[in-house]
Amino acid sequence: MARPNLETRLDNRDGIDRLQWPSGQFPHGIQFIFKDYDYGEFISKSPVGNLSGDGEGGGTRWTTANQRRATEKSAFVLELPFPNTLTDSTGVQISSFERGFIEEFLTGQAVAAADNPIQAAKDMGEAIANAAGGVASGKIFEGGEGSTGAMFKRLIGTLGTSVLGQLGLGEKSIGTALGSVQNPLTTLHFSGVDLRNFAFSWSVYPANSQEANDIKNIVNKVKTKILPAVQSLVPTGEGAEDLAAQTQGGLARAFLKYPSVVMINLLGVDESHYPKFKACMCKGIDINYADNGSSPTIAQGGVPMGISISMSFMELEIQTAEDYGGASGGSLDVAIPPVPEETTTTATAAAAPVANNAGG
């Protein structure tokens, strides 16, 4: 994005604090916008996803997130030169797991049941009936290698592993006796996307006392934005004074308010060639007062000769293929049953006498 025309010192125009370092102009940089929000309006609204029957014509209505908003209270803008490193790492959560043939069979049946539950129920009923008939006739365990009887032997051997294991006979022993082992059917499971993390660092050397004060103000201001503020409980009503006196210590530090949300922009570059940042929260800030690698160097006036600043951030939202021009994954229908017409009619009829009585 283009560089805005900002003051080089801390000011409060339009209710927004701004800080920039160094004091002179630099061609490329990075901008951090720390925003604070008021969640009172968000909390007071009805829950997201609330189904109600007061829609038009007695139908249903889905209460959306549009009715629940967090309002922006204040913002702090910080501009620094381009960081020493800029890395974009994207990761997904993939793990391996083993699925035995019994689980494979049951999974297939569950998928079939979801596709055609009636036919799946019939098929499973016939299988159970045939198996029961085989047990009654004693023929279910008959047959050589590859027969149904051999399959049932192996099935019972696998199912009995947990019981036999307590007697000292585990799956390995059963496999040795039968000459085969259960195929683990190892596969991969996708469980989600990692939230991206970013770490930025700068080596800053003040040219004069004013820039040294600017660096101090930047560090203090960032810490006030990334650390939570203490929120107290104030008892009201009858007996509030006695309660406040008894629990003053605990109530004074009862809650911690959420830190600021951070928007990150790159300045003076073609952003299409660089990472695009989602809203973040700052995980921490590290200050090294010995930027020369040995010991802190004290400049005239007792201020640090130079310091190293490192800040780390984590995005609030995962990335998806759509963020990079990929196609959407489509949608799944959610059938929301309408409110029965009889219920609406009955409710209207029941309300009528009350209205008449009120009028009389």
C-alpha cells in the first residue's frame, strides 16, 4: 500500500495515536495498526445460529452474525523500516493413523447407510441372519483358506485379542499361530490448517536524544497494546459496600481484557509479490539492549547506544485456497424444517381471547 502522510512523533489526530521511527523518511517499511474493540454490543445480541419461528409467514429465521458486531474503540499506528527478515510459512495438519479391516468394514457400512439407509439396513439384517444360521448349523467355521469360515475364524481371533491379551496371548501370538497378521491399512488424516506465525526484528540506533525517546515510546506503547488490561468487578445494590470491602483484592483484578488486534501492511512495495496478512495478535516483543552481541553500550545521556527489537505475531484466521485464487469447495445444503402451520394457527387463536379481554 502507498505510504500515508503521517507525523513522525506521537500525536492524537482523529483519536488515532501514531508513531514512526526513524524520524526521517524511508522508502520501504512495514505498518502495524493496533486496534481495540468494544464487545458489549456483540455480547448483548442473540446467539449466532439461533433458529426461531417468528419469520414471515410462520417460517423459520436464522439469526446471523450481522446482528452481533464488535465496535472499534481506538487505534494505534506504528511505522518501522522493513524488517531484517520476512518469511511466509504455510502448514496443514496431517497425521497418519491405522484403520483395521473391521473399522474399514464398519466405515463402509456407515457411508452406505448415509447414502441409502433403508437398503443398508436390509443388507446388514441379511448378513446377521445368515451368520446366525451358520452358527446354529455349526458350518460357519468350516472351510479352507479364503473361505467364509476362515474369515470368521480370523474375525473372532481379532475381536478376542483384547480378552486373550489379558491372559498373555496378544495379537502377535495370534498372528503367528494363524500365519497372518491384520493389515493396519495405514492412511493419512487431514485435521485442519495451522495458523500462520510471523516474526520481525530490527536493529535500531538513535541518532540523537529525540530518536532515543521515540524508541522508548514505541516499546512502551507496543507493550500497552499487547498486554491485557486488568478489569475489576464493582458490586452494586443492597450490601454492595460490605461485599466490596470483603473482596476488594479479588474483585479489583477479576478479569483481563483482550489485547489489541493488529493489522499489518507493507509500505512502498508491490504487495502482490509479498505475503498478505490477515488480522493478527502480537504474541510477544523482545528487546535486546546489547545489540552489539557482547554487552550493552551506553551512549551520552545514559541511553542505549542501540537495541534489537523483535516482535512475533499469529493470525486470527486460517488460510484457504480462496485466498490465493483457488476455487471454492462448494456448499452443503442444510435443510431447516419450517414451523408447522398448525402451531402458528393455534398460537394465533390462543392469543385472540387475550387481546379481546384486554380490549374489553
